[in-house]
Amino acid sequence: MSMQSHIAELERRHAALEREIETALLHPSVDNLEVADMKRRKLRLKDEIKKLRGDDTVH
């Protein structure tokens, strides 16, 4: 897998998690621990994408 296709796959997973989080938050019976876990996974993906692009500045 090329670097660009790997980054594209990470971006796809990041966007999918974003949609999953938004959907979960619309439901009154949302599991806050599950949402927090999804947000952590999304942040890890974002950090990995930045690292692979050469932007080591993580906020």
C-alpha cells in the first residue's frame, strides 16, 4: 500500500468515526463511555495522519 493510499484509508476511517459519533449523539440512550472511546480513536487517527504527512506538530 502506498503512503497516499494509506493516508486516504486513515482519512476514510476518521470520517466514518465522525459520522458514527454524530449518529450516537442523536440517540437519548447514548453510552457516553462508548462515545468517549470513539473520540479517542478518532484523535489517534488524526494524529497518525498528521505524522504521516510530516506535520509532527500535534495540538
